[in-house]
Amino acid sequence: MIRPIVRRRAGRATGALCLAATALTIGFAVTAPNGAATDANPTDAQFDRARAAVHDYEFRGTVRIWWQDHGRGRHATIGVMATDGGLQVDGGRVLADGGRAWLRAGNGWTTLWSDPHDVGAPSVAKKYTVARHPGPAIVDRPTRILDIRRDHRTVERVAFDRETGLLLGRDRFDSSGAPTMRMRFVALTGLEPRHGSLHPPAVTANAPGTREAIPEDAVKNLAGGFVLVDARRVDGDATQLRYSDGVFEVSVFTEDAPLDWGALPAGGRDVHVGDVRVRQYLNAAGTVLTWEANDHTFTCVTDATTTDQTGIVTALSRANDSGWTQVVRFVTVPFSWS
Amino acid sequence: MNEPNDTTDPIADDARLSAWLDGELDPSEQGEMDALIAGDLAWSRARDEIASVRDLVRALPDVEPPTGFLESLVAVDDAAPVTDFPVTDLDAVRHRRARRSTGVMAALAVAAALLIAVIVPGVTRTRPALATDVRVHQAGVAASGDPVSGLAPLGAAMRLGR
């Protein structure tokens, strides 16, 4: 039986800092890089190679991201730096290495992710078709393009550096074919094999991000070919269930209380999925949806298409049980008949 | 000859006897009272007592009130104007009572609210930490896909609060 997911975020930052100062800390041992391409499928292997390139090379780069925000284009320019096997983003505020990720919190660090690549994620080929062809140079480097398609329509176009495999560009398209996000390296310097090994930051023993056993009675398959990859403790009693279809991912967070609409940050827009009111945010990461149903608050973060989002919101809102098991069951059962 | 009865309550009939003595009864009542006095010793004794008191009172000399007595009564009235007497404003009393009632009702309402708050669990609404959700999600994307495109969006302002 899966326990209901409960979030207790109050005082998290303070608690984390106090614990960082007083509790035992552990340092993550530097593990062997997961640079080897492990997937047999060529497309999956290409992503494995891109991940390995970040770990195996050092570089300084500037990434420009454009995204669609309710009919208005937005963009941001972000610095990235890979050194000693670790990737630093946003001036070093975010650090990643070998599938693990940390976020600077005050004078210390907290964990965002603590496990490497999910081997249980479905293959890209299971849901999509992929076309390969040479692409235009990006930051003066020849690229190889993967056009990932579904129903003869490109949903994502990815450009890889021919020499190193580093991902240099990524375009995402909505169900209608309209572009929703574009990422490009606009500067890349110092690309060379790495010299040293990362010294991972020390975090508290109870830092979030650890993987939990997937509940036995959780149905694994979601609408649109999404597979339940894992369950994680976000922090405290919070749990994240993460689904993947091989290209896109869906994280669903739920809290056992109705939503405080008035406390939501500005910048969102109310949309309706059927008769469900949903607050929608569009940002560089993708789409954030939050809504309430049956005295529960749901938050879905995903880069999946609007068609898949609609199916998820509809299914979760139909759940009429306070237990997460029932929520998952309602999500999956309607699409298990096919 | 029959002995007269002795049964009449003299107190109850003092007024009738006094009126009989003053000749104020009508002829039928006069005749009835004559018969009672003649046939009842109690009535006869009562008549004699009332008659003797009347005679004593009428024999007293006239008494004049002390000099200045009436004037003093008038002077007391003049020295104590009406406004100096305690006055009760009925409107004010009604308003005070109304305010008192309102206060009592308000206190009861507060008490009831406190009682409900203690007994009935309140509905606590939640504020999801959207920014944290996005960071965690993107870290997963970076771990299972490409680290640069997964984490770079976290460098852009999300404006999602926590």
C-alpha cells in the first residue's frame, strides 16, 4: 500500500542549515563516470554519449534559451562550466556530476538528485521514430541532428557535436508543431579532456533526493506510453513519482490538502482541462501545472506535449480516493484498456 | 320575648353603622339596619361604641397649624428644583441594555468560534513549492538525459517562488 504523499516544507531552509551545521555529514564518494554508452538503441546511445561528454570533458560555455510563455517569447542567457567531471550552472549555484545534482543553499548544499542514470526508462524508439542527418554548425562545430518524431511530426530536434557527442542544441515543439523551447550554445571555449575529479559537496545525512522503492501496487504505465521510472523522497515526507516515455519526463507531486490559490506566484495563467481549473506556468524548463481535486493539490512538471498533459490532469482529477495508490490507479487504468 | 342574637361581625359593618348614625342610608337600608340593631346585641353594642367615638371627636377643640408650617412646605419645594433630583434617561438605559446585549452576543460568538476551532479541524490549504518541484524535476532530466539542457533552464529566472 502506498502511503499518501504529504509535504512538510515549512522551515525547510532553516532546518537544512541547522542540520548542516550540527548533524553528521557525509561526502559522496566520487564514483566512476557513467560515460560509457550503455543503450543498444543508437538514439539512446547518443544521449548516453552526450551525458558522458559533460563528464569527460572540460569547457566553458554560454547557453541561450528561448521559450514560449503564453504567446510571448522569452529568453535567457546562462553560463555553464564543466570541470573535473562536474557541471556548474548559474554561477556554480547548481552542480551536477554523474547523475547527481546539488543546489547551493546558504553556506551549504542540498541534494537535488542522488542517483545516476535511470536504466529503467523506456527507449526512445518505443514511442518515437528518429531521423538522423547532418546538421548546421553550432559554435563552429559540426553537428549531427536527431529529429524525434511522433505521428510524422517532429516533437524534438537535437544537435550533437560530431567529435565529442556534446549536446549543442535542442528544439522542442508542441503537439501543433509550434516551437515551445530552443536551446543553443552560443559560446564554447576550452573544450578538452578533463584533468581531475570532482570533490562532491558535503550534504546532510537526511538530504532529499534519495530514491525510494517503487510501491509494489503502483501501476507502471501512464497515458501516452509514460513509464513509472522511480519514486523519490523530495524532502521530509514528500515523494516524487517520475514517469518517462523515453524523451519527455513527467514529475507528479501531490499534497493532501486543497490548493491555496491566493498564495501561488504571479506569472501563471488559469486554463481549464475539461472542468478542472489549472494554474499553468510556462518557463525555460517546460510546463508547470498545479490544481486541486478531491481535497488534494497536484503539481505536474513536464516538458511533454499538451496532449499528454491533458490526459494526466484529467486522470488525476478523477481520482476520488485520498490514497496515492488510488490516484495512480486512476491515472493508469483508463489507458490500460488499449 | 326572643333573646337578640350576637353573631354580627362589628368590623365589617362599621361603615354601615357610621352611615346609619349619619342618616345617610336609603330608607330600605335604614329599616334593615334598625331591625338588626333591635334584634342583635352585637349590632347594638357596635352602634353604641361608634356613637361614643363620634361624640368624643366632635367634642375636641379646633387646632390651628403652627406658624410657618405651610410656608415651610412651599419653601422646600422652591429649594429643591426638579433638575436636582436624580433623573433616569430611559433612552440611555435602553441603549446601554442594547450595547450590553451586543457585547454578550459578540462574546458568545467568539467563544463559539474558539470552541469550533478546537473541536473541528480547520481546512489548511497548501502552497506548493513550485520552484523546488522544477529544480528536482530538471535534476532528474539531467541525470537520465543530457545534463546541459537539463540544468541550464535552472539558470533562467523562473519566478515561481520557493
